Amino acid sequence: MDKRLRNALKGLTDTDAGRRRRAMEPFVRATFGMFMKYLYRYLGNEVECEDVLEDVYADIWENPGRLRNITNEKQLLKTVYLYYMRNRLREVYRRINRNLYLSQ
């Protein structure tokens, strides 16, 4: 994990709101591509992926506690998926595939 991402994670879990706000932008820059690639694999629509990521980053901002003990990018992706992304991804996936009919 690179130094900027590690420092952003430390800043996000800080109690000072100013430091958290300053840490959010580097965190988004460092993780956007990784999360977007992961979401695009499932949704196949860039606009939907961006909408899901917007909600995920808002959830992380509101409750960053799960990101305290992250040591590598794989662990970060797993934690964000399990605690922040999974439910949003399911909602969008169901909405997109609602009109597909099962063959008889």
C-alpha cells in the first residue's frame, strides 16, 4: 500500500473533522480506480458504478471505523465490499435485472 493511501486511511479514522475532511480527497483519488474496476465487473455500466461509489464514499465518511486496521489493498477492498459496498451493489443489480424474464 502506498504512503498516500496509508496516510489517508489514518486521517479518515481520526476524531478531528478537519483532518477527516482533508483525508477524504486523497482516499478517493487512491481508491477510485480500484473500486470502479471491481464494480464495473459486476454492473457493466459506468454511470451505475459511479452512483454506487458515491454512496459508498458517503457511508465511509459517516462511519469510517471499519477501516482502522487495514494493512494492504486487498484487505481494504474486502472490508469496503463487505461493510459498505455489498448492499448498494445488490440493490442496483436487482434494479438493472428486474426486467429480465426467466425462460420457461
